[in-house]
Amino acid sequence: MNKTRTWIILLVAVIAAFALGYGLRGCGGASVPGTAGHEHDAFGSAAAEYTCSMHPQVRQPAPGLCPICAMDLIPVTGGDDGLGPGELRLSPAAQRLAGVVTVPAERRFVPAEVRLSGKVDYDETRLGHIAARVPGRLDRLYVDFTGMRVSEGDHLADIYSPELIAAQEELIQALEAAEELKASGLDSIRETALETVEAVREKLRLWGLKPEQIAGIEERGKTTDHLTLHAPMGGIVIERQVTEGMYVATGQEICTIADLSGLWVMLDAYESDLPMIKYGQPVALSAEAYPGEVFNGTVSFIDPALDPRTRTIGVRVNVGNRDGRLKPGMFVQARLEAGVADGGAIVGTNLAGKWICPMHPEIVKNRQAPCDICGMDLVTAASLGYTDDDPSKRRPPLIIPASAPLVTGRRAVVYVASSGGEGVFEGREVVLGPRVGGWYVVREGLEEGERVVVEGNFKIDSAIQILAGPSMMNPGVDGKSSASGASEKGPAGRTAAGPFRAPARFKEQLDGVYTAYFATSTALSFDDVKTARKGAKGISDALKQVDMTLLDATAHLAWMKLAQRIEREAGVIAAADITRSRKAFEPLSGAVTEAVRAFGASGNEPIIRFNCPMAFDWKGADWLQNRSGVENPYFGSEMYRCGTEEETLVAGK
């Protein structure tokens, strides 16, 4: 009882002291003229406006709570110091505290390195498809396995052909007739006989017989049952289409031979790599089979179209392979080195002032001349995107370190040490060119010599946001978003990625994904993990049927990210037990819900969002159904009807 009484007395004393102190503070505050009802900043001046550190668009004339997040508002200081919108003044001490470092924007050439990966492939121009030129039976096949090396002129097969026998007989008779008409006094008849001999010889030559074979027939004066077919080129037999004893028709392929002394390397380049890649550019290649060794190649082709599935562009490289060490199918790494001059021309490839064949990039000359391979006229390197003069005479590009710009969406902002006063930094929107190594080329917005912030720029941007000025994330003035800005979420919780205007065919294909998802959800609500696995596999199969080429570029990228998330979680469910499947079903449901919001559905059936507040230790979780009535996939038979119907995403028919 004594202890209780003591605590009561102490509590009363604390309350009395608090009330007394409050009264004294009120009296003291009232005695200071001109400050009643206003808070003061650290310099003793009254704050004219108050803002929220999390939502700088909130501006109020008096202290209080943020109407968005209920945090205490803070005073906006330094608002009347002669600075313009987007400017901030920092004392030397504040700059050291923020770690601000500036460097000048400068003009100079910066070496760029592009690294790509790819695979060695056959050179299609060095492939030979050996076909039968006359019908017949292959009684002896010398090329009897793939991988065999043959040289030009090697025998391929012995063929029995009635057409060849008849042609031999025709040649022999033509020779005899010509011999008999030698003494004829009629020149026209004698010439006709000789022309007949030449015509038969030409026919045999076109059928693949070598000159010595034709001469042998003439010397023997009689036909032979079998003739030997010879290889018109050398290389490796990579495919054999016939076997010994088969009958072949005219034009039927016997085998395919590849000349491996020259190969192609097929590389995949991203869109951002394209400014650094030009036709005829030297390429250094390395293969895992030969560590430390470099194979030299030349860019011979850049695909004019982008692969809509991988979002990459094919780049083909010609590489010599006289020693045969590179094998088709090998994976290789490629390195291209170049630099960018003012205006975007490529420098540093030793092609300035050169002439190149537009079909054979390995043919490079110092003057205009025909190509040694195809005879086409060479074209200037400048017409292919290279500098047409000495790089040392070319104006270098304006560059800044890659850490200087703050890039978001289509905007890039740099903070520049302003000439308006010591310690003043100004936010400025710039237009960036390609990234060259650790540097960006600046096309617009900066002048040579201006100092840009490379460290501490995020802190400066955050400070301007606190002051509700225009910044990277808040481009409008006084907290109002500009036309280029976008809210994080739109009506009905739609994400910033959508909604997109997907074509009807794309929505119909998405229905397959939704149907497989509904089957998975129903199976989990019935505790049927086996059927849930089948449904998850059905999701993966349905994703493969979705043709993302039906979308434009922005929607395409958004769908790729969603599809990866859906595929990942469906893969977990397809191989997991019931507990892990239910855990993976929550992020799967989130991704599918985003897909419905962003791309919609055909509308053939409803799509309804449900929520279970008790799932995952009261964290709650959503899921989708194509019908009313709660069927909880997270608890199944334990609490089958636990949950509420939240909203209808698609009304259905």
C-alpha cells in the first residue's frame, strides 16, 4: 500500500511540474515580440512555409502533420536568398559533409570497348551442296561418313547411268563421223561434224566429268559402265544424304561440304551497343578452348532488323581459320574497340581515308579499285560511318563522367557549379549521346569547361526536393509535375507500366495463361498439389504461345519482365510441395494481377480479385478467380471460405 501511495504522489508531482513549465513557456513566448505562433529555424528567422521530407509537394503556411503520411512538417529555409528554381547554395562545410566533387566537362576522345558473346558458325559462302547431275545408281560411295576431309578433285562416288553410257556412245560416233569427213571437200559438213563432237564433250563436262575422263573415253573408243564423280571443292563433309547402292535423280543431293578455312562468328548486340559497331570494324575474338589467344575478325554484316524476342541485333564477323582450330559451334567472346567523334562518327579503327568492299570487308585499300574477290567497286570508309580524315584533326566530343547525370526515363539531369556565386549548384537537363566506357557524350545542355557534380549529386537532388524545387524526381516548379513526369500509380492502383493498348489477339493469347492460373488456384484450394503442378506447367506452356511481337516496344519490355516473374514462380510450383507452392502462389498472383491491369483480357470470362487477411501470419495475400465465391488457395480445406471479394478486374460476358 505504501508503494502505491508513493507512485501516486510522484505522478502528481510530474503532472504539476509539466503544467508549470508549459505555463512558463507560454509566458516567455508571449513576451518576445513578433514571434508568437511561429517556429524558428536554426538561424533564428521565422519559417514562411513548411513541407514534408517525404512529400515535398506539400506546402503549408504553418507547422503540422503531412496530410499524406502524417509525418511532422519541417520548415522550408533559405527561400529568399536570390536563388532561382533548381538552385541550391551549400557552404564549404556542407559540401564536405555531402561529399560533393566536381569535374569540368571536356572535349577529348575516349576509347570505348564493346564486349559481346556469340557462337562460331559455318561460312555460308563456303558451303557446297554436291548434287547428282545425271540420274543413276551409286554402286560405290567413297564419301561414306560425315566429318571426312576431302580435297578438290577427290573421287566421291562411282555411278552407273544409262544417260552417261548413251552420251559416251554419242561422243564416240561423233568422233568417227568427224574422222570420216576429214577428206570431204565440203567444208560445211566437216565443220558440222566437229561442232557435234564439241557439243557432246561440253555436255559431258557439264555433267561433271573431268577433261581427262573425257579424253580417256576418246582414247579407248568404247563406253564404260561406271564413271567416277569428283569433288568440285575441298573441305569437310558435314552432311551425307545418300548411301551406297541408292538410285539418285538429277539434282538430288549426295553430300554437303564445308570449307572451314574461313568461318562466321554470330554475335548478339544490344541496342545500346550499336553506335560503337560498324561494318568493316576489326574484332578481337577469344575462345575458351584457347585461353590467352586472340583470333582476329572483321564485322561483315549487321542485321537490319531487331530480334523481337531477345531485343538484340545480330552481328556477323568473318574470321580466318587456316589452321582449323576454330570449330563451328564453339562459344566465343568478342571485343570491339572504337571511339566516338563529335557528331557520332567512329574513330580509332585505322580505317580513316580507306576504301572497303561492301560485300567483303576484309578487302581494304588506300584507293578506289575493284574488289579482289567479287570485282565490285570499293566504297569509302566514311560512307560506312567512319571518320573520313585523321582522327587527330577531328573535333572531340563533349564528355562527362558516367556518374554525373541522374537518369530517369527520358530525362537526364546534371548539377553544375553555377557562376552565380560560391557554393551555388544548378540543376540542368541535358541530352546524352552514347555511353563510351565510363563516360557519356553530351549532345546538348552543357558547355566545355562547366563543372559538373560527379559525387554528392543525389544528396543535392534530395535537398532540392526537400525545398520542393525542380529536381530529377520532381521536375516541375513548386512541387507541380511537368508534362514529362508521371505519377507512380494511376487510377484503381494501375502501375506506372500500364495500362497498354494490347491488340485483341494478344489478349486472347493471355487468356491461356489466366486459364492455367485459375486451374492452379482451384487445385491449391482443394489441397491437390499434383493438379496444381500440372496447372503451373500449363502456365509455362501458355506463356510460350504468347506472341509479344504484337506489342510496341514499351509494352514489349513491360511484358517481358512480367512474363519472367510469372515463369519463375510457376516453375517453383511445378516442382514444390503444397507448402512451398502456396508461398510461391502469392508472388505469382501479384504478377498475374499486374498483367491483367496492364494488358487486360479478352473478356470471355470474369476476373475477380480476392483477399485473405490471415494468410502468411496476418500479412494478407491476394489471388484471382474467374467466378464468385471464396475458394482460398492459401489455406485450402482448413479455411476454404476465408477471404473477401475485393474488386472485379474484368466483368466478363
